[in-house]
Amino acid sequence: MQTSALSTYFPVTDSTWIFFFVLSIILFAPILLSKLKIPHIVGMILAGMIIGPHGLHVLDKDSSFDMFGNVGLYYIMFLASLEMDLQHMKRIRWKALTLGLAAFIFPLGMGVVSNVFLLKYSLITSVLLASMYASHTLIAYPIVIRYGISRNRSVTIAVGGTIVTDTLTLLVLAFISGMFHEEVHGWFGAILLLKVIGLSAFIIFSFPYVARWFFRRYNDPVLQFIFVLTMVFLGAGLMELIGMEGILGAFLAGLVLNRLIPHSAPLMHHLEFVGNALFIPYFLIGVGMIIDIRVLFGSGDALKVAAVMITMALAGKWIASWVTQKIFKMSGLERDLMFGLSNAQAAATLAAVLVGYNIILPSGERLLNEDVLNGTILLILVTCIVSSLITDSAARKMALQDGNISESRPIDEESALIALSYPETVDDLVNMALLMRKEKSDVPMSAINVVLDNDDKAREKGMKLLESASAIASAANVQMHTNVRLATNLANGIIHTMKENDYAELLVELHVQNSPSVSFFGPILNSLLNRLNRQITMIRCTVPVNTVRRIHVAVPAKAQFEAGFYHWVEHVARLAVGVGCRITYHAHPDTIRILQRYLEAYHASIRAEYIKTDGGNELKRMSREVQADHLLIVVLARRGSISFRPSFEHIPRQINKYYMNTGLMLIFPDIYAEAATKDLSINEPLMTELRYEASKDWYKNWLSRNGDKEDKKNDKEEQ
């Protein structure tokens, strides 16, 4: 009686209650299972098993799970490519290719042999089944995001290897499924490969152009979020049109949008938040609902097939990770992380088994029978659990190693103040500050708006302006302290705030003065330059910072002797990493040598180029190279500094003449002696060596200029 009464309520069919149950699982599964030290991803899959049709049957796997599950699968692949460090990926592309090929060849070869000789399947069936062992889904990728190691080289190798492996697997699947269609001919495989190459080229070359155009014209975060998702599903849909799985298109879309969505930008945090909060958990729960644990108590053939599938899949992936580790001399922890990430079977595996199950042979039998279908369910369950557990363990150990390194770094290096005055420049200034900020810094950002004592309307506008800035920082998961400062003089308000809080840097808007009777910088900026010794960065953006295609940095001679040299070098390097574009340094050879050593040691992923100059005013020459969508950074010096040159007096006129439509950043370095070490979390022995080299170069230059005079003077004294 009770069972029949419950059956009237379950499975739940009302959309409101379906969504309630799903959200409850997403909320409580991580909380409960974290106490048992079980990764929350495994919890989502187990919860799907319990409430699904093969468990308590609280919910059916209806169309909502198919739709959201598809979105979640695409989201995993999209985030994986979006999180990649493309410059790092270029350096390890051969490692990723090696892992991808090994993770395809070893499971496929071992699988074909075992399927033919142990399971007695035909060659075509064995190849299709073995391709399932080779494929894998980045089920455990959210784990590495949570631990903050998504840009580790082993993770990047695993992600790059995934696309190689899954592409080859999907090509095998498309070719075999095409063999049973009437229109198939001898050139089917070659034509399919050409279609994939052609569509990939279309996505790679057209999507960035469209995205850059959109981001420059529309700054609304909601529109940008919807636009990005549209591009992802367009890429996935186009791949499905040519006979491939959509995960390849989603991955490529993330790859080409990578440089246009900086990792510290609010848009990136919006994308991660929505995916990790809803779409990806929905997909994981849907995977769990497919799994029928009763297969364990079914026929012996099903268990035999499942045992062979699980053994071949686990062994093949481990061998591939081991081979990659040995070839490139990686650590055991990196091998475990690659194995964990490349181990889970879900998306392509399900696609392969369902395609094979639905193919009816001329004899009336299915290409893949029910034993294989049930074995696949067990394969998915076991590999997802093993993948999550191994990845969680390896990621935790790796995060602890990274944490030990970062704990020795000073946390006060980000003490910068943003002075805001105009609503139209708030987005640019705050986004620029976010990009130059140290990743995962715990130090809040600070912003100020100075108004005159008797101007109540300006005070209200200032509060709204700071609220907008705080909202942008909050969207990037960064806390911001704001202050509307009352002062009798705008410059005094900023200067007193800087000194009272001992900020290390000031970021201000650069409004070029075109009037011949007014100084280039205006009275406020001139006052700041004359009365502040800390670094002052003046910024003018003509295009959104994430759409900048190249950065040019003009560095004066002897800049390496300034106390704040490494401070601005570090911040500019972070900017280049965040935007992901090329950066060209125009500097004296002695300065270039110091820059190269520093960037190779701390920012090896930067695509840096160096143009040797005499270290003078190069703006006229550079005007032929700097384009409208480039950013020009000019490092200047206050009068009396070591690197100051009289030719700097011509820079305002040259900016007005050549760079009125170009993004511009003017940097006046810190002149405090302690700034070079206090504001940077860097290797002190290397810094000592760099300073020694710089001083040695300076002494040689001085000696070459003054040595003869000194020798003559000494000769006279001796006589």
C-alpha cells in the first residue's frame, strides 16, 4: 500500500520540484561528502545514481537533463580551453601531443587485442569498443580549478592531450558509423578529416575577429556573457553538422576566445560561476542517472566485458601518463595528475556505445550488444570515481607545494590607489588595475574620488562612481575599499590619501590637454608628479583592454638604476600575461639584458620581443609601428632621476601629434630606495645578481666616458 502510494508521487514530473531536487543535490552533496573526504564530483554522480531511474527513481532522466547535461559537457570543454595558458601551451605542445597520442594508441591497441582474443568480437566491433577506452572526459577538471592549479604544466598537458585523444576517437567513431550508411564511399574518411580541418580553420580565424568587434562596441556584462555562450554553441553546432561531436567545437571556441577573456576579468568569473554552480553539476548528475548498479548482479558475460573494459582503460591511460613522464622527465606527482585528468570516461564513451548499440548489422544483431552497454555503465562509474580521487589527491599535494612558495612573499605589494574622476573611464581603469594585480592576492583594492568641500552634487556623483568600480571588482571576486574624500584642492586630497595609507602606487586617468596655454598633464597631474615620490601610472584606453593586440614599451636608458624599476616591470609583465598579446620592449641593450633575465625567470610564458635603441626618445620612430588597437607604454622619469633626459620634454608634443587615437600608459617609477625589493615577491639571489650586473654595466659606461680624463688628472698629480 505504501509503495503504491509513493508511486503516485515518484518519479517527480513537475518542473518546479525537479529543479528543487537538483539544486538540493548541488547544495548538499559537496557539504555532506566533504566530511567523508570524497570529491564533490563523485558525490554528484552518486547522487544521480540514487535518485535516477536505476535507483530510488525520484526523477526520470528527462529532456531537461539531456539539455543541461549537453550544456554542462560543452562547458567543461570550453572552460578547459579558456583556462589554458596559451603561451605555456606552445612551449609544451610536444608534451601534450605525446600524451594525446599515447593515450589514444595504448588503450586502442591493447583494447583491440583483448576484444578480439578475450571477448571474441569482430574486428570492427573491437576497434569501436577499444576507441571507447582511448577517449576521456575532463570530469575532474573542476577539481584543479578549485585548488587553483589549472595553469600548472601537467594540467595544461592533460587538457591539450584530451583534445588530441578525443579528436582521434571521434574520427574513428564517425568513420565506423559512416560505414553503415548507404552514401559512404572510399573517400569518406578523408572527406571527414578535410571537413574538420576546414571548420576548425574557420572557427580559429573568424571567431576572434567577431569577438573583438563585439567587445569593443558592447561593454554590458550580460551581453558579453550571452555573446560568449552563443559563440560556444555555434562552434559546437557547426561541428555536429559535419558529423563530429560538439565538444570539439566548444573546445575550439574557448581556445580562440582565450586571449579576449583575461583570467582576472569579471567576465571570466561570471563564466566560471555559472558553469560550476549549475551546468556542470547538472551534467554530472545526468551521468549518474545512466549508471545501473544492478549490472554487478547481472549475467557473467556483462561482468566479464566490464572487467576487460575497465582494466584496459585504466592500464592504457596509466601507461600513457608513465611514458609521457619518462620521456620528458616529469615528477611522479605530475604523472598522477595527468593520469587522473585523462582517466574519466563519459562523453565520447557514451556517444560511441550509443552509436554502436543503435547500429543493426545485416544479421539482425547490434554492433555493440547489451553486455557492452552495461559494461560501459560500469566503466563510466569506476573511471569517474578513480579519476576524481586521484586528481583530488594529486591536486591537493601540488597546491600545498605552491602554497609553501607563495607564503614567503610579502602581501603588501598590491597597495595601489585608483583615483577616479569620470564615469566613462571607470571600467578601463579598474580592469587595467585588475590585470596588473598579483593573482590570488588577498590585499583589497582601493579607489578614491576627491570632491570639493562645498560640492554636494559632486559628492553624490562620486559615490555612484565608486559603487560602479566596486561592482566591477566584486564581479572579479576582489574586495575594493572606496572613499569619497573631501578636500579644498583635488590634488591635495589624493596626495594626503597616498601618504596617510602609504600606498605604493597611484593609478589615474590621463586626459590630454590640447590647449596651448595649459600644460600637457594639467595642474592636478603636475602637482601629483611634483609632490609624490611613489610610482604614478597614467592610463588612457581607446579600446577595451582585453582587445589590445600588442603592447609597446618605450624604456629610457639607465632605467634599471631607478629604485622602482622592477616594480613597473612586474606590473607590465602581469598586464601582458593577462591580455595574452605580444609585448615589444624598445630599450638600450644594457636594459634589454636585465629585462630578458627577469622575464625568463619569472614570466617565461610572455611573448616578448626586444628592439635595441640608444634609450632616448623613440616615440617618433615607434609611431610607424604602433597601431590603433595597440597599447603604448612610455616609461618616464622625474627631473633629477638617473634615467631622466632632456628629450622627455618633447614627449607631450609627440603624443599629441602621433598618438591621439592610441591607448596610452605613462609610468613615472617609484624613487624610494626600498621599492625595488618591498613591492616584489621575487628571488633575492637573482635580484642581487641582476643589480650587480646593472651596476657593473654602469661603471663600464662611466669609465669609458671619464677614464681618459681621470688618467690625465692622475698623471698631472704624479708629476
